[in-house]
Amino acid sequence: MKSLTRKAACAALLGALLAGGAIAQASAPLPPVRNSGPVEYLSGGIGADESAAIQSASRQWPLALEFAIKDRQRADFAADVKVRIHDARGNEVLQATSEGPFLLARLAPGSYAVEATLAGQTLNRKVNVKAGQSAREVFLWDASADKTRS
């Protein structure tokens, strides 16, 4: 009887440890929130845990940007992307360099022009941020923007 109780206790402890590890892994810490003028933002996503955490958190941010490089076979995440965002009046509201393939920004509802530059190649997008919603925009460069494959 003692052996059965001990096995059950060990199994319960192992289950609790495994569940705790899964919870810790699912809630990987987000990169620090920074400011560019009045706008809060965070960037990153290097590594599977941080990438998953940012993608999960993106639903709570008004704007989510994703950066990638596409060649014939696949798409690779891009980092070190220079980002500038202007409001409808042309005022720059955010200037930052993304430290990974994701940048989340807390923007007020409105229309914005987003400029993303990687290896001297600039892509432009118009985005409309609506109250209570999360806008998402993907920037995809061709393989010539990938400095690491030259």
C-alpha cells in the first residue's frame, strides 16, 4: 500500500512539475516596452519562445508589424529593420529599429503611413488603426535584402 501511495505521490509531483514547465514556457517574457515620443512599442521575436509570446500579445496592441525576407524556397524572419510611422498629418509618431521580426505599437485610432527599411530597401504601407482592434501588417522583402546570404 505504501508503495502505491508513494508512486501516486511521485506521479502527481512529476505531473505538477511538467505542467509548471509548460506554463512557464507558454508565458515567456516579452521584450521591454520602449517609447518613441508618446508611443509605446516593443520589438523582438528572436527565438521560438519570444516569438510565440509576442504573437500572443499582439492581440492587445493596436498595431502589429511583421518583417520577413522571401526567396524562392522559404521566408526568413528579418531583424534590424528601421521603422518610421507618420500620422495622417505627416507628423512622425514613431521612429525605431526593430530588434526582431515583430514590432508592436500602441497607436491612437487613425490612419498612418508606415515605412520599413532593411538593407537600404524601403517598403511603405498605409494602415488604419481602429479603436478596440488590432491592425496587422506584413513587410516582405525579396532575397536581395538579405545581407547574410551574399
